[in-house]
Amino acid sequence: MHRARTHPVGTPAPGVHGRSGFAIAADGSYAARLAGRGEALFPERWTLAGPEPYAVPLPLGQPEDPHAQVLPLTDGRVLIARRVGERCTFSLLYPTGPETGELPLGAVGAAAVRLLPPAPDGVCVYALAVGPRATSVWRVAGGGAGSGPEHVAEVPGRCSGGAWLDREGRLLALDRQAGGGPLKTVAVDLRRGGEVTPLLQITEESRDRLLLADPDSGLLLIASDAPSPGRERLGWGVLGSTRPVRFPRCLRPADAALTPFAVQPGQVLTPEACAVALRVDGPAGSLVGVWRPAARRLLRLPAPAGWFAGAGVWSADGVLSLPYANASVPCGLARVAVAADAPAGDAAGGGVRGVGGDERPGAEGTVRDSGGAVRAGAHGAVPDGQAAPRGAARAAGGGAPGGAGAAGVSRPVPLQQAPLTGRSVPR
């Protein structure tokens, strides 16, 4: 995101948990977290599809380590990654009546791994193991019946982040630092043995990170210090486009740090219409922000009490679901619908609705825990921001159909039609 004066740029939920400790499946049907108190922790699966959410505990014979990672699959099983000595083990958990079933998948010989966001197919799970000179990409689930963790790519340099660029789970974007140079985002083709191509290079010296990517529209949310060296700002671009990255003024507030965590899917070829949900951290705590590239302002909404800050998922028709848990509602899902055609700032009378019976006023609109969805305001204006000083966001697959040229970049192409190779990066 950006560093708004003295506020640091937020980082989207890395891997599985990020800052919320709450992971959502690729299709939004299930979620998982470590529940419990103190050292008595156990995996818990949430079912989000349906009129009301519900939780199913998945305890085993002993409490889980607080550093264990969980990730739900679209079939209802939950993958758990645990550190055991100098290895990381992986298992699939599932309810079997009153008990919890466990299917061991194997181990990776690394002291630490980080689960990546759910793969688009909802079945495969990938993890990063960062070494001193290279980063290994492992497929730890979904590789086939009876198969254990499989090494699928070795990326030179130290990698972080992680975002999927297509619906097939082939192109993985990683933020990489190599050879003493600045942090840059690269695309890794998992079907070509980990072939690496540049993705973001706004300037030669800038620190460029990919925060979120939407495969349907090609919308990219980017953190870069290109406009103000040494100070990251939040910007947006389009995969495969020659247009420069834009850094809207409304996404650098002086009173808060912003972290994007969800993009509205299904907006094919219309990235400017995509709604983006952001965590807004300020003096009053964490709020929910909603913004569209075709808007001048960031809409701030109150979050439900007990929100897993930074967790949520959009539906294609523009309803944002926010999971929360508190003393009165142990498993809640608040929903907010933000109209794209309402006047900017028309938040009065809108709000967040979920499960329960509590109503309280918010900064903009009303939070009503009573089920359903309600309009909460919208945007509809021209983009407001600045272009990067030089260059554009370069995307792997952004080249012309015959391949990327050395001297220029191709015209914008839809992500679904973009070539899957680009300029090779020296290994």
C-alpha cells in the first residue's frame, strides 16, 4: 500500500493468515482459523455458503501450536501445516461425526514454510520455503492420489507475497529480492518448471510489490515508492496494459494506513469497475474501506464487532462478506452491498448486515446484525491520481502475441488472451 506521510504501507494478508488469522477458500464457500484460548488451540472450519454461517471444531488429541497454519479447500477439508523439528508436516482435516479425521500428506525438509493464498482450483495448496539464495515452491496438496509434497519450482532470490494471475493456477506472482537489487514482483510459470518473467518494474530503482491481483479483470493493486522514493504508496494498474500505474490521492490518507484484502471478481475486461475492500487502520481502530479505480474517494464503513480485520470476500454482484466473532455471536458473517451507481458519499442509510440482533450507529451508515445485505453508498467519478514518473507496470504475458519486444511493450490485452511467456529473467 502506501506510506501516507508517517503511516506505513499495509501489506495484504501474506500466505494464509496475514494479520487476520482467518483463511477463506478460493470460492468463498469455507473458511478456517485456529480457535480457542491461550495454548488450547484447535482448527475450526466455517461454512460460509448458505443463509447463515456455522462453525465446526476440528480438534485432535493435543492442542495445536500457535504458529500452525490452516487453509480450507473447496471440498470442505482443511489443510494444516505444522513445524516438527526441522521439518514442516502437512495433513488434511475433516469432520467424521463427533471426531476429527486426519489424512497425513507428508513433510518438507525446511525449518519454516509459508502457505500461499488458495489456488484458483480450490484443491491444490502451495507453500514457499525461503532459503539464503533461492526460494522453493512446493505443492503440498492436490497433486494426485497418494502423492506427497512435490517440489514444483526453484526461484533465485528471496521471495515473499504471493498472488495468482490466472484461473488455471499456472501463473504465480511473487515479490522477489535478488542480487542486492530492489524488491520487484516476478511471475512464475508453474507449468514450465518455474520459468520466471518480470511482472512489475515501474522504475529501475523503485521497490515494487504486488498486493492483490484479480484474474477476471486483470486489476492489480500495487505498493511502490516510485512516485516518492523511500516512501511506498498504493497504486493500481492492469495486467498486460501499457498504461502507467496510477497512485490515487484518496488512497494515501494522512490519518490511516490502508491494506487491500479483496477484489470483486467477475468484472471481465472492466478493471475500473472492480470494487476493492481495504482494511483502514487509524486512531479509532480498524474500519472497512471500499474503493473503485473509477472513483475519487475512499468510502469508510464501520466494521462488525469482532471482525477478523483484513478478512473478507466479494461476490460477483458486489456484496462484501466480513467474518466476525464476539461474545454474543461466535460465528458471524456481515454483508455489505456497495452500489456502483449511487452518488459519491451517499452512505447514510447504508451499512453492514449480518447475523444477530444488535444495531449500532457507525461513522458512515449503520451496522445492523440482522441478516441480508443493504446498500452502503458508492462511487462514480473519474480517476484521481498521478502516474508513475517513468515506465509502466510490466506484466508477464503482457507482450504481443508473438512475444515481448525488447524495445517496447505491447498494447493492452485481456488476461485470458495474454501469452504465458515474456522476457526471460537471467537465472
